[in-house]
Amino acid sequence: MAFDGHVIGWDDEVVNDGSDFIYLEEGDYDFTVESYDRGTFKGSQKIPQCPKLELKLKVQTPQGSTTVNYDLIMWSTLEWKYSEFLRAIGMKKHGEKAKIDWSRLTGARGRGRFYTRTYKKQDGSEGKTNDVRRMYDYEDPAWVKEAETAAQTGDFGGF
């Protein structure tokens, strides 16, 4: 298994302060699948324990890039979200049967509507995180037209 980074020694000097987390204003953004993992959803009152696909989506903004964690719970009542994701990255067309091509998942690109979601932490305090409201079909005419215009003008502000 390959790891990013390296060991920091007890007496090493450090300089990297990290970057400020970017909260996304609600809007449409391009994303790239940075990585994925196959996990397990622990279950809830509505859905029993089952597999989940844990995605890390890299989103580019004018302020820089940020990573959005996005889980797809592999349960039939949520199949539409899985289908929407596959359509967004071009692995499925609307109305067709499809399954994921694992060899093409990392690096796959798509477009979706992202926003900042507020939630209650376990300690009762309020937290914020970026989330996905919806994903657009890979061949969505509005996305294609916007991408073509940006490529012609060199203005990638919304991308």
C-alpha cells in the first residue's frame, strides 16, 4: 500500500500550517473523484447495515480547491443517488442499466450542485460541512455549453 506524505520525527521542525477550509457557496461546480473506499453504513431506523461507497470529490473554486466527502449508501431506496452519480461521471445514461467501472472511478469528472450543510455534532454543538445537493448528467446541455464557452474564452470562474 502506498502512502502520501512521510514520517515527522520528534525533533523535526515543521512549517506547513495547512490551508483554510473552504465552505462552498451554493452553486454548480465541477468535481473530480480524488479517491474512494468501500465502507459499511452502520444502519439507522430506516436503513439496516449495508455497504456504502465513500467518495472524496475534489472541487475547484476561485478561492482554491477543497475536498468534499460524499457517501453513497448501497440500499434500494437510495439507488437513485447511486444512479445520479454514475450519470454525472459518464458511466451511465438515463434509463439504462449500468454498474460501476472501478478501474475508471479515480479521476472521473462530473458536475454537481454543492452547498454548505449545517448539522448537530454529537456534543450538541453546531458544525458545518460541504455537501452535494444533486449531480448533473454528464451530457447535460447546460453543462456542456458552459464548459465549451469557458474553454473558448479562458474564463473558468464557475469551474
